[in-house]
Amino acid sequence: MKTAWLVVNGYLKSEKFEEIYSWLIEAAKERNINLKKLPNDQLDSIIPADPENINWRERPEFVLFWDKDKNSQAYWRMARIFNAE
């Protein structure tokens, strides 16, 4: 089973957004992907500021950015934590 993160806006909390996230997680499960929802305001607590200290065994195989935070996406790509593709 593949592992992936669904990075969402940590400040948008509504029933409709949760419904969309549930659809995405369920669709991933049907395709043998373990998709974990991760609010963007928690990324810093999951991933250390120093990319050299990342436990690469816990790194997901891919990340779906559902949040429109382009600066955050660019930072994680630049730090070589997530692939740009």
C-alpha cells in the first residue's frame, strides 16, 4: 500500500471541507493508497526545520496539496522534502 499526505488548510474548518477530504481519502483507499489528512499548520511539527534530520522512512510517497499555499509548497520542494512532480 502506498502512503500519501493530503495537506489541507488548517484554518478552514467546515462540514463541507471535511466531506471533500473524506471523499478524497475514500477514493485513495479504493486505489490501495493510505492517504493521511494533515493540516498545513501542523507541517512544522511533523517535519523538522533541518531537512538533514528527517526520518525518511516516515516520508510519504507523494503529497496532495489541497491547500493553495504556494509559498509553503515551494519551501517543501526547495528543501527536497517533496517532489515537484
